[in-house]
Amino acid sequence: MSKLNQIAWDDTVLPFQLDRSGVRGRVARLDGVLEHILSRHDYPEPVAAAVAEIALLTALIGPTIKLRWKLSLQVRGNGAIRTLACDWYAPETEGGPARMRAWASFDAERLDETAPHFGQIGEGYFAILIDQGPGTVPYQGITPLTGGSLATCAQTYFAQSEQLPTRFALTSGRSQLGPSAPEQWRAGGIMLQTLPAQPMSASGEGGSGEGGLIEAADILQGAQSEDWNRANHLLETVEPLELIGPTVAPTDLLVRLFHEEVPRVFDPQRVEFGCSCSADRVRGTLSIYSAKDIGHMTTEDGRVTADCQFCGAHYEFDPASLGFEATVDAEGRPLPGAAAE
């Protein structure tokens, strides 16, 4: 593959459909975007791997939402890795790029840098949130952390909350495009998903999986179940290097895995790093505090500072311009009605 074609598939999500089996899916490649996310922070290896996994899941799930919507994946646990968060901002216009950002918090003293990341999250929950914009109530779906990976948690969420059998194959790591090229993070994955042949009744008729979890076999029946199982068996043959690229294009990968299922591809979605933080948003966040509260946040230099957890942007403010008792605006001009000193 030429270098030009390699670059063309960097930071993209390719939707596809398997016509024979009636399964839909996406192939995602995160390269520069993931490197940009991780380069904002000096994460230990297990934390960086956890961020890569949640970012890849977000890229595969994100294109389901409409233009200008926001989808977030959040993980909270009581282990050494406490928080994982990734936001997907849908394109503003048809054909435009989607934007994403991700961040993690962890307890360095409890972290085992030689152990897999999922076991270090501990007990907690995996959540998907969808924000449709101003004037709407965000949707939130939650499932417990279980199954040994974030991908398994996402599969459980779709089976239980959406009754959509879903399967992910993910991989990530550091790689080089050539002997002299810098090493950087790359990630790649495939998502398969099908619709149930018939929805479960309100009484829950249709069965439940082991331990009360809904599994694909509880939702699909007959030929659709056979089609789903066949597509999954084919997905199990994928190699990590095929997922992560860049020497195998997503289109070539689909032909290699699913040529007998008659894969059909659609327009790829470009992905960029993007953060929604701004000075105005920080001011809005601090608008609930009184002047006394703002005083406790003020540094010895007489400034209130804030750093974005996602992109690392640093903001500094005049404390008199913050909170609901602000006396000056962002430019330091007295506000109408502000009490004179």
C-alpha cells in the first residue's frame, strides 16, 4: 500500500453492511487523534491503554448519533484507574469531520504498571450519554463493569438496554510506519451489530442469559441467529495487525474477513481531535459560586486558575469577574448595579 493510501485511512470510521447476513458494522482507525489525546498527558502504560480502548469504542459507537449531537462514554471505578471519559462531537454539517477528546484520572500509588488496565478499574459502572442539544434532557444508559474488558461492557450495554446484539474486536499499541519514523499510538477496531428479529415483550418474555444478562441467543432466532453467529466466527479470525493498520486498508480487511457475506461500504467519517473548553464555559461553571467561594479559589497572586482535563488548556481569571456576585466583566469593566467598593 502506498503512503498516500495509508494516510487516507488514518483517523477514519468506515461504515459497512454485510448483505448476506444482514449485519451492519464499522471499522475505525485512530492514529493522529489518539496520539494527540495521549500526548496531552504523561499517562502510565495501563492508563494510556485504557484511554485508547475507550476512545476506540467511542469512535465506533459515535456515528450512530445525528448532526451536532454529542455522545459520551464514561467509566467510573473504585480501583487505581478511577475515571475514563471520552466525548464524540458529531459533525456540524454533512460531510464534515467529527471531533473527539478523552481523559483519565488514576491513583499513581495504587497503579500496577505491569498489570492489564481493566482489572485496575475495580467495581463501578460503564455509561453511555447522548446530548441532543439545548432544551433537551440528555439520555443516559448504565451497565456494571463486568466481563473483563470495556468492549465487553459495551456489548452488555447494547444487549440489555437496546436489545441489539453487538460485538467488538479492538486493539491498540505503539507502532512505527518505518525504521526512522517516530513511535506513536495507533488503535483499530471493528464493531458488528444486528437488529433483533422480534422485540422482547414488556413482561420480559424471550429469556435471559446466564446470571440475568441478556445475550445474543436470547434476542435472535432462527436464520438471523445463524447469520449473526457466522459473522462472529469470521470476525474471530482477525489479526491485531490487520485491525491497527496501516498496511491493510479497512476495505481490504472487510473483503478478507467477510467476502462471502457480501460487504457493502458507505462513506467514511473523518475524525479530528477537538475540545469544547473555553473561557466562557469555565466562567459559566463558576457562576454558581458566591464571592466568598471564589475567594477560597483565588491564588496568592490574586488569580483564579483552571486547567482543562481533556486538552490541558490553562485559564486565568480576575476573581472579581467570577461567580454570581461578580462586580466586573471579563474585560475588568464594572458591571451595572455592582456595589461600589
